[in-house]
Amino acid sequence: MTKALEDIRILDMTHVQSGPTCTQLLAWFGADVIKVERPGIGDITRGQLRDIPDVDSLYFTMLNANKRSITLNTKTDKGRAIFTKLIETCDVMIENFAPGALDRMGFNWQRIQEINPRMIYASVKGFGPGPYENCKVYENVAQCTGGSASTTGFGDGPPVVTGAQIGDTGTGLNLALGIITALYHREKTGKGQRVECAMQDGVLNLCRVKLRDQQRLAHGPLKEYPQFPHGTFTDEVPRAGHASGGGQPGHVVKCAHSGPHPGEHGAHGANDYAYVIIQPQGWEPLMKIVGREDLIDDPEWATPEARLTKLDDCFALIEGWTITKDKFEVMEILNEHEIPCGPILSMKELAEEPSLRKTGTVVEVDHPERGKYLTVGNPIKLSDSPTDVERSPLLGEHTEEILRDVVGLSDQEIKDAREEGAI
Ligand code: CAO
């Protein structure tokens, strides 16, 4: 079966997480992704958070599947000449260096267009044009400057960063969409273009419900927030704890312990919880399940408006029942009544979940140095272009084949480049 992006060649100058997320996705769709790395060093993540000495870390292997690796020092004359040839032959160039790094290598957008007017040049930076445009940015900085941290956590606690890599992976996804759009545009115009994604913009975009709430605040308190019954609002969107960001209230509730081993707090495990949402039509079945039929038609409880001042009490009633069932039983029983809910799944449970293996969302691959490891698969499923996840490349594993087949160097030229330290 052909792959959707089979004839697209990507010059991948990315490192760490945001850029590699994007190029991995394009590689999963079939693009030939050529990852350019510094000789002897490579992407810094190869050596970070290592679980096995001297073996590429899982950090690296889980972000660089299906790519080829070439080592190239773009700051040598020969390296620059090879790099220029790669720009000539590739469709897309992607980088997420600190602002100005590519200019310092001698390759700004103007120069890239001169070399290849069809080139799509895509980059991730921490910020767009403005006061912070020259700053280096990592994931949690983006979460803090994009509005996520100020709205995450509990009202009486400090801002909290989330485990989902919304700044890095989130921005990588935006970049991939920008690139595909620019490729489509190139079909019509014959010309490449610049694609820029800022991590702050990406996080803020994901936090749009909070920007919504900031504007709602001007017209009164946010009634679905846990602060509402206590009237503790300022002129800024507060941290909402477990409260749902949507129109239906939801909360985390404690469940009985699942599985054979007691959790770290005696019989209760760290993830023996479920998230339950009360839709208007869910109130009746929920009250039947928890044994409080008397509240179904009680005007003090019967409507979503009446419940807004006592959401804590509503979820306490529900928790009185969930604590007698494990989270999977809660899921099963509530779903029989079409009540939206979900067990809090740990990484251990997700890694072992057979249905995720079956769909290719979690995949096991083999690596010549580390052996078998688990990695994420493509979360986007195409019927006619299925993803086959392949292990990440070793540093410089494909240098010679790329120099020969893509750049067109002879064996002698490759030998010279190696002697000069360009590769
Ligand atoms: N040959 C020669 N030099 C190379 C090279 C190659 N193949 N590949 C990289 N380099 C050089 C760069 O040119 C740069 O050199 P100069 O600073 O002298 O110009 C240097 O290596 C390192 O680049 P950097 O400044 O981007 O790296 P850093 O580790 O200091 O910063 C990061 C990392 C992520 C903070 C920064 O790249 C950044 O802000 N990127 C944009 C935002 C982003 O994507 N962040 C997400 C990171 S994931 O959390």
C-alpha cells in the first residue's frame, strides 16, 4: 500500500521535542525524513534521561521513529555545501533552533528561497514577534506563558504545569498541519512558503475556553467554577481544580481499589479514581444508582441551575457510591446509563492495555542496541495509508547512503568530507 507522503522529502533540522514531534508524524505518513545531526553529538535528547548506559534514550527513540539520520557539521565549508545540496533536493525544511541560529549558519529564509524556491521552510519558536521573540523556550515555559499554568491547579494553590506536552507536541502538530497546507498550496502556485508556529500561541489556542471565561468574568461570576459558592473571584480566571471546562459539571471521585495489590495509601491506590460528568439527563439515573431517588424531582436539586451552588455535595453523593466499586466497574455501570465518565488510567495501565496495542496507538519495536521498547504510534489513522512504526535511527546511521543517493557524492568525496570533519 502506498503511503500518503511517499514522494515528500523532509530536511529535518529539529531537536528535543517540538520539532521532532512534527517530523515523526510526517515520517509516519510516509515522508522521507532526513534528520541532520551534529557529528559525534547528535540530538541532545539521545543522551538525556537515559535508562540504559550508552544507548539512545527513550526520550529520543520515542520522538524519532521512521527517520533517517545523517551527521553533518553545517559550520564547515564542505558541510555548508552538502547542506545547500540537501536544500535543493528537499521539499520541506524544518527547524526549532533558538531564534537566529539558522541565520548564524548562513541560511536565512531569503537564502533558502534562492537555493530552492519550492522549499517550504517551517519553524517552531517559543514566541512570535514581540517582546520575547529572542528567548529560548522549553515546554513548561510555554505552558506558563500560554495561559495553561495560571488556570491549572486548585484555587488555593500555586499554578500547576500539566504532564501533557501541549507546548512541544501541541506546537509540533500545528506545524505539521501548516506544512501540509503549504504543500497543498504549492501544488497550485509552484512556490514554497514560510510556516511559523510559536509555542505560546499553540498553548493559548488550546486554552481558548479560559480566554472565553476571562471575557465572561466581566459579566458576573463563573457559576460552574468551584469558587462560585464561596464568591471568591478576582478579575482573572481562577484555577478550576477538577471542574470541567465545558458546560456540564464534572469531577474526580474516589473509587474502590482495583487489582490485587493494595495501593500506596493502604487499600487505596494513587489512581483509584474516576471522572464523572452530570449531564442534565444524567441526574435521574445517577440518583437512582446512588440510591437518592428523593432528589430526582426535588426543586432544590432537580435542575442544573439549582445544583450550581452545591456541586461539591452532588459529587460527594456520587462518591459515596463510587467508593464501593472499582473504577472499571464505575465505567461499566455508568455507561450502561449513558453517563459520561472515565477511569483515571495510569501510565502502567495504558502501557498494558491490549486495545491500544491492537489499534497501533501503543507499539512495540525492536532496536539493535536497546532491544524491544514501547513507543507511541500514530494517533491519526488513515484507511489507505496505514502507519508502520519503525525504530529510531542510530546517530549517522544513514550518512553515507544519503550522501550518495540524495546529495550525489562519490565515495572519494564522502571520504574527504569525513576527513575534514564535515560529516
Ligand atoms: N552543525 C553545526 N552546528 C549545529 C548543528 C549542526 N548540524 N545543529 C545545531 N547546531 C548549532 C546551532 O547552530 C546552535 O549554534 P549557535 O548558537 O552558535 O548558533 C547550537 O547548535 C544550538 O542551538 P540551540 O541554541 O537551538 O540549542 P540550545 O540547546 O541552547 O537550546 C532550545 C534549546 C530548545 C531552548 C532552543 O533550541 C529553542 O528555544 N528552540 C525554539 C523553541 C523550541 O522548539 N523549544 C522546544 C524544545 S522542546 O522542550
